[in-house]
Amino acid sequence: MLFESFQIPQEQYESLSSSNTHLLRFLKYKTPEDNDTVIRFPSHTDKNFTTIVVQHDVGGLEVRTKDDDWISVESAPSQFLFMAGYGAMNRIKACHHRVKHCGDKDRYSLGMFTFNNGVFQVPKELVDESHPLLYNQFDSRGFIRFYNTPEAKKAESPIKAYCGVKISIYI
Ligand SMILES: O=C(O)CCC(=O)C(=O)O
Ligand SMILES: [Fe+2]
């Protein structure tokens, strides 16, 4: 669906979408000991390709907008948040998100993390004069290993630090 929305022909994305691995993770956040609002999962972007999160009963998930405001994602049975993980599609930015959890109830959420296997390359349909190539092709598993290094941790954008296209200006 994601590739189709950018009018990428099926033969182009088939190899990308057929070599994915999905990880379904249940998360439980115990009732906080004090009653102040607590950041339970600090702001981050995911290191996989895309993520779907659904919250059960207790909300708290927030996403950061391009103006650096935080907006909360409603917790409703029919509400799923679909977000870009490393955001190497050239057009879609990685989604910064966090979890704030307060009150007197445990919080449960369910996340489905989709990983690319092998080498990821920005589809050429997403590169043009207004959208120059931002990322060199990279090994998705290699990026996961890089993500836990001190270099990635101090980078504003781990994916840019790993495989961002470096622009040289000659004067
Ligand atoms: O628990 C949530 O709502 C989000 C969890 C999350 O962001 C993560 O596991 O990467
Ligand atoms: Fe996350």
C-alpha cells in the first residue's frame, strides 16, 4: 500500500515487500509508583522499516510533529498508529514517538515491527530534482547493529549517520 501510494510499479516493490520479517511484541507498563506524569519510553525512532502500534485502554503514546510539538494518539480499539521506522524512503521521515504513562492502571500495547531483510535501496521513483537521493543503499541488519553503537546514539538521525548521502561542495 505504501509503495502503491507513490505509484511505484508492482515489479519494483515486490522484491522489497516479499523479503520482510514481522515481529509482534506485547508491552506492559506497570502502574507508576508516583502519580506524576512519567515518560515511560523516551523519544525515539524505531530501527525497523515500519511499525504499527495499538494501545489497549490506557493511552500515552505521543508523536512529534515537524514543528516539534507532541500530539497524543487516542487509545481506541479501532485506532492503529502506522509509522515509518528508519525513514529511508527519501520522502517519509522517521517518526519520533514516546510513551507517557501516569495514573493508577497498568498500560498494555501491541506493536508490530516490520524489518527488511537484505539490502534496502530507495526506489528510483522517489528520487527526482525536488527530492534528491538522501540515502545510499544499505544492509538493513547492518543498520540494526549500528543503531546500538555510541556513534548512532549521539546522532540526530541514526539512518543519516549510517548511510546518508554526503554532499561535497567545492568552491
Ligand atoms: O508502547 C507503545 O505504545 C510504543 C512502544 C514503542 O514505541 C516501541 O516499542 O518501540
Ligand atoms: Fe517505538
